[in-house]
Amino acid sequence: MRDAFLFAAKWPSSSSMRPLARFAILATTVTVLATSAPAGAGHRSRGLVAHFPLLDRLEVLVRSRDVLAIDGRFGGAVVRERLAPREEVLWAGARGAVGVVVTDRRVLAATVGSSRWSETDIRVHESLPSAVYLGDRVALVLTDRRVIGIAAMARRRFFEDELGVNETLVDVLVGENVALVLTDRRALGLSGFLSGFFEQAVSLHERIDDIAALADFATVATHRRLLVFNAPSGSWQERRLSLR
């Protein structure tokens, strides 16, 4: 699992996190979230070694009323976004080919090769983002209503999925090129190479025994079956487990 940046004072900070003003006073609204871990720790970093590790290629800076994404792969090209009057940056960070900025009004995302910042507004009656998860080529931003995803190598790089009424978030894990969001109804796979979330239904009666996010795939093991999400293909595979 890669670093999980949680907007709550009770969580430990990460060495690659750059907290800005007021980040510590925001309270998380997510019931279960993973804590941060250094690269290579926690869930095992196995997978397709051709896709990782990725050195940091993107830097995010906040200067006065501007948010800057500095693209090291393209000779230090700068993508600029102007902040609105009285708009306040709550958090900014980058890892690998992905950068995210959270303000009190919106979520901004940039990737290597971006010509502009992508954005989505915080909706009326929606919480401010409670957590940001960064991998090398993927990122997740969580609110109480939505899961926002960023895929650095996809054609469409910025997208979201609505959480259903009474749908409960169970866990979130991020690897280098893959992310996994598990709720009490489904598993959402995110690939750093393809656009959108890939959904697999999970029964309310299935007991979750283990989940993992590795470099290029993620797994969900229940007492009945093993679900495997493959990031390069964007596909879920199911293996039935013997009942003993």
C-alpha cells in the first residue's frame, strides 16, 4: 500500500505529505481507512516489475494565488491554475506522475503530460475530502458522497463514482498502478492505465478475509471466493474457493 494522506489530526503524517494551513482541523468522515506506510512496506510489492518503481516526475507548488504543476518529464513545463478570491488550499501533494490539490471549494488533479488542471467542485451538502491516497500512477480522493479517481496514463484521467445511499466504505488500498475501494456492496478497481472505475459486486453475506493492493493488481478474498483485479487489462477475475 502506498501513502494514505488523511485529513485528521489523530493520524500520523507522511514524509511525502506537505500539509498546508488548517489541514489538521478537518475531521475524517470515513469509518475505516488504512494508515500510511513507506513504499515497499505493508502489502507486498509484487507484480509486473516493468511498471515500477517510478521516480517522481511531477511537483506541485502553491504560490500566492496560483497552483503550479511542474512536469519534469517535459523539461519542467508548468501548468498553472488560478485560485478564486478567498479560496483556501487545504492540502497539496504529488507522487510519481500524479499531483493533487484540495481546496475548500474543489479538488484539482494534474498528471505528467497534462495541459491543464482537472477539477471538480465540492458539492452542496458534501463533506470536504477526508483522505487522499497517492500511488505512482493512480490517486484517490474520498468524500462522504464520492470516490474521485485519477489515472496518470489513461486517455481520460479524472473521473468519479457515486457512493450509494447507505453504502458503507470498508477499506481503501493503493499500489503503484492500482487502487482498490471496498464497500459493503462492491469492489471498485482503479487502473493507472485505463479510464474509469471497474466494479465487482460483493454480497452483503460475504465475509471479507483479506484484501491487498500490489504493483499491478489487487485482490479481495472472501470466505467463498477470490477476486483479482488486473490493472493493465482493467478486468476482474473470480476464483471459487473450496468450503472446508
